[in-house]
Amino acid sequence: MREQFTKYFIGIEDTRCQCDISHNLQDVLILVMCAVLCGLDELSDIVEYGKEKSNFLEKHFDVKSTPSESTLSRIMNMVSGEKIAECVVKIMQNLIGIEGEIIAADGKTVCSTAKKGSWREKLHILTAYMTSNGVTLGQLSVGEKTNEIPILRELLDMIDIKGKIITADAMHTQKETVEKIIDNGGDYVLGLKGNQGAAFHEIKSYIDDSINDKGIEVEFEQTIEKKQGSH
């Protein structure tokens, strides 16, 4: 298993002085990849994952040690987030394949990856994945969360979305984005919030008119999110 992974990670440059290295770069990248794919985004959680899964990581990937949080932070600030994303995509596609109809776009920030006082931002990654099996189809690093909008359009040109349904949150409910999806042969289901002005009211009015005038049956679902500390 390690050989399958390292052949992708080997192209990522290690700029550390090779005379004083305790943790192999490929070991660290494998650890981070496994942890992030499990939904972890804090460096402290990734380190804890490495310790708890030490037997698994050594057996399947020959990863024998887990770096400290400070060491992991230095290494993650050294490497290119975009190159890591490209490697992860290739690995997942190679191991699992591509099946399913729905592609979800989701942004995730790996917290604590920016050095204190540094110009570098935290590592934020936008991922497109198949909801049927969790396979990552495309992934790009994002400078800031607000930059997800143009990055998603770039991501849509990297993957084959013909005949697929793209889902994303309300941030991506933009004319240019849906035009890109349609032009590339896909369809979409996007979130829409009340603070998105005219678009929200126009679509709500259309649905209300369809229900009242044409007798169209519509199913409603509602979710309520409670903030921490609320009752």
C-alpha cells in the first residue's frame, strides 16, 4: 500500500535540511491524508489520530512515528497545498474508481497550519467528490474561504461532470457558476438563503405560484441548527 501512495507524493519537494530530519516527508503526508479523509481538520486531532492509529499506519503504510503538533505545523507550512491535493485526487481515483450521479463541492480548512505572525493563510481546500462512494474527483487549495467561488468554477473544468448533478452551499449560487455547470453538461442543486435578495424572493414566488395556480405537489423538509449554548 505504501508504494502506491509514495509514487504520487515523491514529486513534492522537501526543502528541509536533510542532515537533521526525524520524520520522513512522505510519512507525514500519508498521515495527514488519512486523517483529513476521516474528517479531521485540526493539527492536534491529526497528531492524536496518528498516535491512536499507529498500528494501522505502520502495518499498511510503514509509518512508524507521528510528529509533534509544532513539527507537523512547520512541515505543512513548507509544502504546497495544491500539490498535495493533486496527489490525493490521483490516489483516490486509482484505488476506488468513479461511479455515481451526484458530485458534492465542499470546502474544508485545516486549522492551525499558518504560523503565528506569518503572511501565509491557513490551508483551505475545496473538494469535489462522489457522494455515492466518497471518491475525490478534484481538489484545489484556496487562499481564503471567500475565494471558493472562482475556485469551484476552475474545479468544474478539471473534472467530467457531464450527466452529473453538482451540489454546493449557498455561497456558490451564482449565475456564472450555474452557467459553467450547464455548459459542461451537468445539472445542479444549490443552496439559497433569504439574505440572497432578489434571487431568493423570485424563486420563492415561482414555487408559491406553481403550488397555488397549477396544483403542483411539493415536499417540504426543514432542519433547525442550534447554536452552542442555545436551548
